[in-house]
Amino acid sequence: MYYAYKYRLEPSDAHREELDRHRDICRQLYNHTLYRLNEYQDEHDELPSMTTLRSELPDLKQWWDSLSDVYSKVLQTVVERLFDNLKGLSKLKDKGYGVGQLKWKPPREFRSFTYSQSGFKLDKKGGQTVLSLSKLADIPIRLHRAIPDDAKLKQVTVKKEPTGEWFATFGVQMDREPPEPPENPKKCVGIDVGILTYAHDTDGTAVGSLDLLDERERLKREQRKLSRKQHGSNNYEKQRRQVAECHADLRRKRRDFLHKLSAYYAREYDLVAVEDLNVKGMIESPSNSRNTASAAWRTFLSLLEYKCEREGTHFVAVNPRGTTKECASCGVSTDKPLWVREHSCPACGFEADRDANAAWNILSRGAKHIGVGRSESTSVETAFPTGTTTVPAKRVLEAGSPTLKEPTVSAVGE
């Protein structure tokens, strides 16, 4: 299994200057490689291979002195990066998207470089942990969590964030295989995601959406201040970092919430059923696209999927069509506008929260995917929880799971 561990670096001013220099050398090499690729294509009417452009690196060092200051594996990964970008464009083109050509990278768009296979190691020096990078420096690193002893460090990517902070992301390979999901899962849950209530599951737990109103207001204030600064001045650069810190704060709080919520469902259940949402298409629609993007449903589903694999939990993404309209008791479809938050079936009389009814339909479809499930004759009323416990997102952030019970409150205000 392959994982990524991200840690904050604590470089000195001299380290920052050297990191920026290496990053800029890699950027210039990327632009030069792109130039050579276009030149080769014009001469031979075909794209060169990655090996062809890699083989030119030793000759480049003869007249480009600064290339010798960067570790050879780092230079090779820069060439790989260019060809990875070409593959990305090809995939988009195959899907019918109109794509252009790769462009040269300005300094603000080239923020990272990678040590692959060798040239880096974690070490102890002077009573602190440092990341030793070949031909660069020994940079202090904040290991807020330990890397497993049986993990193999395959690569490390050093990146400068828009805030000016430096981070190191380790690619870690573990030989142990994930546990196999149980053939007959006992603890099963269906999850319906939304805006007002972020997640409503079949166990009667409704997790309120994360309240980021204060952070967004702060971001607006800082952006207004930035608009009044002279572009390119020192004050402009200071304010730009303030805006970047606001964006980073929003991103960190959202990711923390999604990590804790997905980890809870992956660890507590044997089967997790969710909707296979087309989030990209929903964001492109003119209605409510900002709230849809802020909810980060695709990120939540991706985190939940890999964590279920790690914990040995069945993860099933079902077709979302009709999950809200269908009655979880009898299967009769009933049209409901978005403002109607209660499900009331005209055929069987079953009544439930709109999202709870959708969650049960999701669980039923997910159970069929793996060949398990309750009998068709089993009434939903007998399986439904007697009440819904609304848990604010703050409780998830503090406790790491929504299991702690508290008096039911409105999820709209959370």
C-alpha cells in the first residue's frame, strides 16, 4: 500500500534562499525541456521519448553550471513532470475536451521539486529531526506523527506554499496487505451528503455542515485590503501572503473535518454505501455551485474510499438517481422540490426525513452490489432509528467522530 505523509519544514533564512534557488533551477530546466520537446517535434514530426530528453542532461551540465548544484534524480523528475503533464492533456483530449499546449512555467506556478528513490533521509542532529537533502541542506522538520517502522520511504516532494511556508510530503510504501472486507458485513451504513446537513446516515446521525462563515468574512476583508495595494510593492507582497494564509486556513479546517468524519465511518462499519456523485457537473451548473464546491463532496468520497480499503471495509458507490424520490419502504417514486425536507409516501404512508429516506435507499442499493441485504419483506419502519441525533461539525473536529450524543438542535445554524 502507498501512502503520503506531509510534514512542515522549519528552514532558516539561509535554507529558504537555497530552497528557492533549487526550485528556480528546476523551473528553468522544465521550460528548457519544453523548448527542446517542441524543437524535436518540429524537426522529426514526432514527440521525443522521455529517455531521449533525459539523456541530454549530462551535456547540459557542460554549459549550464547551476545544474550541477542540483541532485541528478531531482533533474530527472523534472523531465518526468513534463511528460506527466502531457499525459494529462492527452486524457482530457480523449474525453472530448478542447486542450491547448503546455506553457512555460513562471516562478509562481512552479513551487515544488522531488527527490525520488535516493538523495534524502531523515536524521537526528543536535537533538532535533532533520531532513537531509543531497546537495542542498539539513533542514529541521516537524514530525507531528511518526512514520511506521515497516514503511519504506520511496520519495519526498519539497513544496513552497503561497503563504511562504515549506512542506515535505513523503511517499511511503508498506508491504503489509490491507485486511479483506468481511463476506457478511454486520454493521452497515448508508450516507446521504448534503449542504445544510453534511451527512445523514441510516443510524440516525445527522452531521451539520462545517461553519466557515468567520473565515470567509476574514478572507473578504483581506482581499479588499489587497486590492488597495500597489501591485509589486512590498506592502502588496505582505498583504498577498495574508490572503494566502486565509485560503490555507479554510483549506486546513475543511480537510481536518473531512479526514475525521471519513475515518469514523471507515473504522466503525463493515459496509459503507454512498452516492456516486458527478460533483464536477454539479459545480458547473449555475445553481448553488459555491456551496457545492465548498462542501467538497468528491474529496470526502475519495478519503472515505481509501480509508475503507485500509480498514478492510466494503465501500460501495451507487447510482444516485432517484434516491430522494423513491420511498425506502415500498419503492414508489414521489416528486419533491428541494424545499420539502420531509418524505411522505402517498402509497404506504411512510414518513421520514428526506435525507434519512435517501440514506436508506443508498444502503439498499449498496447491499445489493455485494450480494447481501435484508429481506424485501422487512419493513423499513422496524429498522429505522426512533429519532435523529444532530451533531454539529464542531463536535466532529473536537472529538474526531460524531458518536457523542447531545440534545437535538437545528443543523441550519451550525
